[in-house]
Amino acid sequence: MLTNLVFHLGLRERACSKETVAKNSHVRPTPVFEALGQLEQAVKPWREKRNVVVHRRAYSDPQLHDVEGFYLLEASELREGRLSPIVERFQPTYKRITDSYVRKRKDELNELNATLEQCVVKLFDALEPEFALRCEVAPENQEVSG
């Protein structure tokens, strides 16, 4: 949407896809095209997972199924007022497994976040001169009334 607005492409929100914007003849010869491509490549591996979570309101990860089963069993026993010896015995193990999983996912998401941040900064840097060409920009020290 931002590229659509900066370039005054006039595309409706629903028509504003990566293909229609990036392949537009006004966008293609600019550094914005490359920046959009890099952002697309960073997002692409995550798109399917994101769509499942957003549209189906569900998240499933096979690595979590065993851990989830253990914690459901533990919660069930806690409602009865006591933990069985087997559940008590494996609590530390499942805690370690869970902590390891969370740490791995957090590292993965932090890496993605850093990559996306770089891509967005590059896109904004590429859009800035295009914006300046097409729009009046108020001088930095001048107060804007409105």
C-alpha cells in the first residue's frame, strides 16, 4: 500500500499485491523494485504458516505435541489434587524440552525480525527519494499548520 501511495499508482487496496505493485512500469526501474523483492524473499518462507494461523486460527507444531500431552496430563492430575510419581519424575525433563523449544523458536523469530527490519529500512530508503519527487515535503524547521 505504501508503494502504491508514494508512486500514485491508484490501485485499489484489494488490487494492491506484490505482483501488481512491483511489476508496475513506474516502480520497476527504481531501487524500490529490488527492495520489494528482498522483502518478499524474507517473508516468503513464513507466508504459509502465517496464513494458517490467521485464517484458520490454529497453530500446530509436531515438536509440541508430546510436550502438550505431558502438560495436559499434569494439569489433569493437579485438578485431582496430586501428581503421580511418573509425572513428578518427568517434570524436569519436559521443562527442559519446553525451554529448549521456546529458546529455539525465539532465536528463529529474532533472526527473522532482524532480517525484516533490514528489508523495511532498505524499502523506506528507496521510497524516500521517490516520495520527495512526487510530493511536497515541508522543510524540517518549518512548523506545519493544519
